[in-house]
Amino acid sequence: MTIRVTLAGPRDASYDILIDRGLLAELPALVKAACPASRYAVITDSHVAKLYGGQLVARFHDATLQVHLFEFPAGESNKTRETWASLSDRMLVAQLGRDSALIALGGGVVGDVA
């Protein structure tokens, strides 16, 4: 199922939300088609990383896509500039640049920090 989120404004920032079983396995192909990049950074919290981080990285590697997983401690208390700065620094160390794409794996704080 696809749900279209329409955002009105001076520029179209609308997007689709995909809901289906097994999307994790399809994610590398979906991301590559929607946002081709030289490498991908996946930002997630410690709870989501335990559930899906390893699987997602393996799927990207299977699709011969370069991916880096960046995890931070779960919880609202970690929605800070320090968390954002730490993630940014780690992405720079991994040599992710303007030709890279960022994926937020999770909601709430993960989306806010990413």
C-alpha cells in the first residue's frame, strides 16, 4: 500500500509512505531507484538497530551498495545537538559527502536527529 503525503508550499515536498510486508528486503532497490548515491548512511537508535540494523546492512551489501550504519542511544533525552554533532562527525570520518544519501531507520527522535 502506498500513502501519499501532500505538503503544500512554495515547492513540492510531498512524499510517499510504503506499507507492506517484506519491505526491508526490497529497501536497497527502492532507495537506489529513488535516490541514487555513491554510498548510504543509515541513522538509527539502539533499539531499532538491534531489530533491523544488521539485516538492513546485509541487504545493502547483497545489492552491492555501500552502506554505513550509525547508531545512537534510544530515547528523547538523546535528541540533542551533541547527538547530531557526533553523528555528523562519524559520517565525515567515514568520508560520506554530498554524493551520499541519508536514511532514517525509525521514527520520532531518529527522524528528528537525521
